Amino acid sequence: MPVKSNTPEEEALADRRFRIRHSAAHLLADAVLEIFPEAKYAIGPPVETGFYYDFDISRPFTPDDLVELEAVMKLRVGEAHPFEMSSVTKDEARELFRDQPYKQEIIDELELSETITTCKHGNFLDLCRGRHVEATSDIPAFKLLNVAGAYWRGDESKPMLQRIYGTAWESKESMEAHLSQLEEAGKRDHRILGRDLDLFSHHDQVGSGLILWHPKGAMVRSIMENHWREQHINRGYQLVYSPHIGKSSLWETSGHLDFYRDSMYEAMDVEGQEYYAKPMNCPFHVHIYDSEKRSYRELPIRYTELGTVYRYERSGVLHGMLRVRGFTQDDAHIFCMPDQIEDEIVGVLDFAFDLLSAYGFQEYEVFLSTRPEKAVGELDQWDLATNSLKNALERRDVLYSMDEGGGAFYGPKLDIKVRDAIGRSWQCSTIQFDFNLPERFDLKYVGSDGQQHRPFMVHRALFGSLERFFGVLIEHYGGAFPMWLAPTQAILIPISDRHIEYANEVQRELSSDGLRVDVDIRNERMNQKIRLAQMQKIPYMLIVGDKEKELGGVAVRLRSGEDLGIIKISDLVARIKSEIGNRE
RNA sequence: GCCACCGUAGCUCAGUGGCAGAGCAGCUGUUUCGUAAACAGCAGGUCUCCGGUUCAAAUCCGGACGGUGGCUCCA
């Protein structure tokens, strides 16, 4: 279920790539200094599929500069300079990099006990802790890709540097494969498919980060929602609904106005009272819990809602459906007793993997985040919660990575990332403990001992948000939704006008079986109709002409291009229904 | 928000100071066709918006809004 750990061969390749990319970064800095001697160089690490290097330079780099820089780098590869590491003292390092303020800053932060190492190739020297290839000639393939601004140390109060991104590989073939994967990812871009398939749009006049769901996108969403709702009811969740706004006192009690205000929209005045658009659903669910005295016999209580929230996101971070300002979380809050926690977590894990696998996700990465420095709640509660997360993962044999100190201030959490059809990871599900809200709202239940107790509270979302998950799905499927999700499952293509009547007849029959079927009655040739259906990625094209009408069937073409020949209507219905049932 | 780039018809894009363009999509007609684009005609624009320079601005300058790639943050 989760991704497997690496074999020794994979580890060796990863190490080689690290060295190649790190070395390529040195070549880049070398080239930049050659062409722009006044440039200050900052840092240049290897990253997942390449490397980057940050520079402070009087004018931004242009695409033409990249071409020139690449040429210098190629020259260095040809010159076959060895990479030579040496150790220096802190004072020597300061002297070597006396004109380089960013290097000085790094040197200042190094402990005295640490060995400071430098790396030299040709005339270029960099502060560097190492792992390179032998010589500049050992970089078989690289390419500079783009330029972007990046804050020094990722801190927006610090100066903005110019970052050059590149990619580097152990062979030309691997690089070509990577570049064509980028191209493939480009073709799957949900923003483009969203328009081409008429799924959703944005409009200037509506506002950035706000989605308009068109009928086809809304059809897919409503199928997802129905399936989701059914699953939740089966698993003992209770559906709730809550409003989109709430009074300031609610957000004061919840603490959102203290801790989350930057992400909330300004208050609106209603008869002298301040109301806020909700950035989260939890305070409402908490009040439903608190609407009567709760007994231990009622627990666990699981409330769930497709709750639409509004969060202020800075304009630069908005991205299609993946990062928006108004979105619908598939939220749930579980209230339970300490001894129920572990089973609840196991239940959520099973649910998450089950739901995600319905969408064709088979590989996951799981991250467990523990207590940060600043946190609320008792230590023993944190331990109990963290251990129950660990135990649940172990009971289900799920491999996971630890993110020590990466939890929220109010509780530890589990995040699940899915791996999509072309190998990219997307954060979806999250399971978070909350020691803060039960305290702030003074939540209680009466235990078997007749005493008042504080319940544990767990937030969880499986899709994360419908907008984001839908965007991921579009890219995962490349727009070709499986039968159960396809907004149009089949399209009838009459060969000439005289076949329209029969096509309509077949459509009525298929529709009465609950299938989503259109008829292309445009005055166009069959080829044109097939072309449109192909581009719309409709699973089944049903061609009807004289032969089909006579035999009482349809000629079936799949979007893969496969021609199934003439099939009887009843057989077709059975076939489609079986695909829907299997979520193929 | 910050850095860079971009904004011309529904979409993709030409047009570097002198009459606003093409392909696809749309509409009308002709055609009635066997597995990825029939043919013809028509229509479609405040060149994102506001201001400035100029005899003259899609084009040059400033600002706003929107988008793209990153940074920070995150569902």
C-alpha cells in the first residue's frame, strides 16, 4: 500500500544523481561569475530532479543569459576540471570569501568545532560540504530551465535573489525521459483540461481563487459527493451542515482570531455585530457536540460535513483549483474517549485508503508530525495521541516518515500523500488531534464514573478539499475520467440525418438505465463527430448507421481507439454497468 | 504580498508609433457522409482598465486589475 523503501541499487543511483546535480550547481555559479563578475553567489543545492543556485545581481537574468550560461557550463565540462575539496579554518574561510556577503553569513553561523570545507574546480571556489562527482566532465547531461525570484534564506524580510533552476542527469536518455515527463505533466494541466473539457472556470469579475463549476465538472463533483456521503454513513458518521459565517465571539473563543486572523477575511457588520466568513468548520461542529450533555455511551461521535470555507491567500500563491480562496473541505470531527482513540485512528486510516483507492491511487506516503516547541495541551496527552497514531500505522503495516516537531500547536497529525499516474505526490488526507478547542469550548462528557471528562477531538479530511482533489484527479486521469465519474459516459454518433431518430431511441433506452448519454445531432460528418468525442475523452462512442439500426445495436468505439464492432443494446448496458461497478 | 515575465475575437496566436489580422470555435446555407477536422458565406474587438507622452498609441511611460513561473505559506 505505501511506497516501498529503496533497494541498494536505487540508493546508489540517488547518490550519483545527488553528486551530479550538486556538481552542476557549482558549474552554474562558475558560469555566472564568469559572465557577471560582480554577481554575489548565495547557495546552490541539488533538488528532487535537478539543482538551483541563488545570485544577487544588479539585473535579472533573461532567457538569453541562460543560453549563454549553459554554453560556458558545457565548456567547463569539456575542460574536465577535477573537484578538489579542502579544509580551512573559519578565519581562512572569511578571507577566501571576503567579497561574498552571503558566504560570510553562512560562515558566521558555522560552529567553531565544525570543519569548514571548500570545493574548487578550475578557478572557481565555493564553500561546500561536499559530495561531488570526480570532475566536471562527469556531468553527462544537464539543462538550465528557468529563472525565479527567491528570498535569501526563504525569508521575505531578506533580499530577493535571482534563482536559476536546472536539471541534471546521469545520461542523456534519463534527461530526455524527465523532460518528456514534464511535457506530459504539461498536457495534463488541470487548468487547460478544465477549460477544454468545460469542467470549471474563473472570472475576473468574480474574483481570483474563486471557482465556477460548469455542468460537467459539477456532475463529476456530485458523483464524488454522493459516493463520499454513502461511505460516511456506512462508517458511522453523522452528516451535519453549518453556516458560512459566524459572529466574532465564536472566533474569539475558538482562538481563530488570535492565531488564524491573517488567513481570514475582514469582518462584515450585521446590525452592529461583527461576523466573519468561516475559515474552518470546527467551531460549528463543536457547538453541535455541546448542544446537549453528552454521555460516554454516545462516544465516539463522528460529525461530517462538506463544508465550504474561505481563506485569504496571497494572490501570488493561487493556482487553478489546487490553491484557491473558497473551497469545500470534506471535514469531519471525531469526539471520543482516550481508550477509543487508537481504534478511531485505525478506522480513519482504513477509510482513507479505501476511499483514495476508489480513485485509482495505489501508492501513498504517510507523514507523522509530532509536538512543536510552542504547543498547548498536557505532555502525557500528546504522548498518548502520538502513540495512538503510531500504533494505528503499525497495526495496518503502513510505512511512514516522522516529521519531528512538525505538528500543529494544538496536536500531532498524520498526513497522507497520494502518488498519481505519472509519479507525482499530492497531499490529500490529514488526521489531526486537537487539544485546544475542547479546552476553549470547555467540552465534556459524563463518564461511567459519573464524573465530567474532557473528550479527545480529532479533525480529519480525506479528499482534503474537493477543489484540490478534483484538480489532482484531472491530472491523474489526464482528463479521461473512468466510467463511473465520466460526465458523459457515451455519445451516440448518427452517421447521417436519417439515423438521428434511432440514435434518440437508443439514448432514451440507455438513459432509462441511468447512464449519461448524449447524441451528436450536429450537421457534421461522422469523422468530425468522432474527433470531438475523442477530444472530450468520452469513454464510449456509439456509431449508428443503417447496419446498426437494422440489427438493433450500436457500433462501439472506445476512446482508446479500439473498435468493438456492433454490440446489442442490452449487452452494452451490462458492459457499462460492470465498468461502473468496478470503478474502471 | 515579493521578484521576473505576460494580458490583442470564446480558444491558440500574428501584428515594434500611421486603416485591427489568421486558424479553430460560433451562426447561415450547401452536403447526408462508416471510425480523429466536408465546402461556402457571415458575424465576432473600448487591443484588460485608468491616466500620461505624441499630430497620431495595441505598440512608448506610470498606475490598477488579472494571469504564469518561483519564494513564503498551505487543503
